[in-house]
Amino acid sequence: MSGPLVVLVGPMGVGKSTVGRLLAERLGVAYRDTDDDIVAEQGRAIAEIFVDEGEPVFRALEKQAVRTALAAHDGILALGGGAVLDADTRALLAGRRVVYLSMDVEEAVRRTGLNAARPLLAVNPRKQWRELMEARRHLYEEVATAVVPTDGRTPEEVTQAALDALELKEA
């Protein structure tokens, strides 16, 4: 199957971008993030898209960005936290190397805090994060080839755990 060497999924703030860049560097491949693709294409921040257009418009943009990246990118690909909500996206991830980077709620709150750039956590971050994870955890697990916990680990340790879980050797 052509496409990304590894796809990273998981909640916002888990470290997909940081770990993705480290994985790409260690494997000697390119890194791509579908959230960055959306921002570049739309010329505005994701939070602005949520506020101006609403979540359904953002999810449609995200679905197309993921489809495009899965077809065109052969390195490490990080997906936005909610990308797995779409059944078609989950189907496109079947049979691919997908790493679910997981973390518990305390770690999530510590990492994301009250960040206004995270529109889905704007009101009560702890409660909203728990609710998001209740809705998404099984979807992350459904698409995952490997689950790599990030709690209490450095990005380098998470990167090594992902390499080990996938049995990939550095370039």
C-alpha cells in the first residue's frame, strides 16, 4: 500500500507534531501534518475556522486534507485529533501503520491548559477533554496498529517506543 510510512493519531496536545518530526528525522523521511495543510490552504487558524464557519465545515476540510495526504505523502503523517470521527477516514486508515499516542486527563490538562487555540476545550477543559476522549478513544484504538502511552515520557522516549512498537529501524 502506498502512502505514509506511519500515521499518528491521538487527542490534541498529545505530541503528534513533536513526535512526528522526531520520527521523520530518525527514519530519514518527510513530516506532514493535516492541520498545517488546512491552515495553509485556508489562510487562517483552525480556531478561526471553527468560530467563523463551525465544526461541520472544519470536519469537511479535515476529511479532504486527510484523504489528500494519505494519497500523496510517503513519510510521517500526523492527523488532527478529531480526524478519526469520520468513518471514511477510518476506512482509509485500515491496513496502514497507525500509532495512537495516548495520555490520561491530568497530563492532557497540564499540556493543553486553557489554550484558546483549542476551540473544543474553551469552556471547561478537564470535563470537555474527558467527554472528547469518551467519544474518541475507541476510534483511536480501532484504527491503531500500536498504542504508545505518552504520560511521563519525553518526546524522545515516545519516539523510541513508537519505533519499537512498529519494529522500524532508523535510517
